[in-house]
Amino acid sequence: MRLRTLPLSLAGVACGGVLGYGHGCGPLWDGSPMRGGWTLAFLFLTTACLQILTNLSNEMGDYRSGVDTADRQGPHYSLANGRLTERQMWRAINAMVVLCCLFGFAMVLCSFGSLLHSWEPSLLIVLGAMAVWSATHYTLGAKPYGYRGLGDIAVFIFFGLVSVLGAYYVLTHRFDLPLLWPAIGMGLLSVGVLNVNNVRDMESDAGIRRTIPLRVGETPAKVYQFLLVIVGFACFVLTCKITWLMVIPAPLFGLHLYRVRTCHGRDLDSALPMLVITTALTAILYTVANYGL
């Protein structure tokens, strides 16, 4: 299930959802914050299930394509080690699809009171269907988009824009333009997590995937990583109401970039959880600084 990825996926919706709860919950829920609380809870559950669905689908796709072999630079997973069969993994994937749909419908129902209230619930359901498709087709399907270097775009959209702005909209039924900056920041830092993963796996991905690092080479991919992290972090710093709080994660981002510059192959694996945790910490601090403002 790759649970170490959950902080990253939950950070974006926590930022947008909690800020939405603080900015608009009272008037929106007619004095019933419990309804807003349930909406927020189902938002987190939907996001967690989407992330786990992504992880299971990615493992299935990598296993079937031959990416997960003994030469893999990153962790080895259940299918490659024989701990699970393909049939068992398909059951897990289908179960997560069902849970994503159930929690997603519950979230929309709590937010709007009806699935037929207006065009807005229908739009969110369509967006949810797109998220499920994206989660299952990164490495699965006849033409997985993750193998064609399109994963960066999908991650930026769903982990950044949809995550922050969509969560805020579910809680407030409106968009606030200033939230675009943390959404962009969250998207860029999330792409950074994917990129360092792809740099680590360049050797085992060669001939199967066409990721950005394989297209441009290791050194340009590391320059790309520096730009993603620096610009992404700047989006949070420049719009944070309590700027000094952003001093806390800054050294961790610096340490991550140092490891990216000096490490190669399997040694880059330690840079992944560091960036995930630091990005989540940044989103949490940003949310604390801007809550109710």
C-alpha cells in the first residue's frame, strides 16, 4: 500500500479543506459545523483511498510491464516477491475503487445535501471519476500515461490544483484566487517527489518507460528537481501570513537538494520520504498560519 506516500496526498486536501472549514464553514452549513466536519472527514477518506488505489495499480502495472525486477533501485513489493498473486491484487484494486466511490459520494452528499442539488455535485462526481481513471492508468492499461512522460502533468493537476482548490471548494462552494499559490506550490513539490523517484529508477526504467529523466538525462533532471523544489516552496513562503513559520522546513528542503545533488541510484531513495514529510510539514504550517484569515 506504500503508506509513506499518504502524507503527501493528504497534505494538499488538508491545506485546502481545513482552510475552507476556517474561512466559510459557519455560514455555509447554517450554523451546523458537524456537517462541515463530516464533509472534511469524507474528503480525507476519499483522498487516502485514491492514493492507495494509485499505489496498488502502479505496482500491478510495473509488475506486468517488467519494471519491478531484481534490478529495481527502489523498494521491492508484494507481487515481485511472490507475497501476493495477481488475482489477489486485482481484488484489492477493485475494492479500493468501490471505497473511493462510496466515500466520494458521501463527501458530495454531505457538502451539498443532495447529489442533484445543482450542476456542482455533478461536476465533482465527474472530477472524481477522472481521479479514479488517473489513479488506475498511470502504469496500467493499453497505453499507460506514466510510461510516456506524462506523469508530471497528472501529478501537478491532481496533487496540486485539484487537491487544494477542490478541497477548498467542497468546504466553501467557492474559489478564492489567493489559494492558487499554495495549490501551485503543492503541485510543484509533488512533481518533485515523482521526479526524484524517476531519477532513482532510471536504470531499471530504461527501455520500458519514457520518464522526464530518461528523456533529458540525469543532470538536467536534477536541475529540474532544484527548480521544482525552490519555486514550489517559494509559492508557500510568499503568500504565508506568518512568514517566519516557513523557516522551519527550509533546512529540510536544503538537505533534500543536497542529497539529490550528491546521490545516485539506490542512494536517492532516502531523499523521497524526506521530501514527502517536508512538503506535508510545509502545507500544515501554511494552513496554521492562514487559518481563519
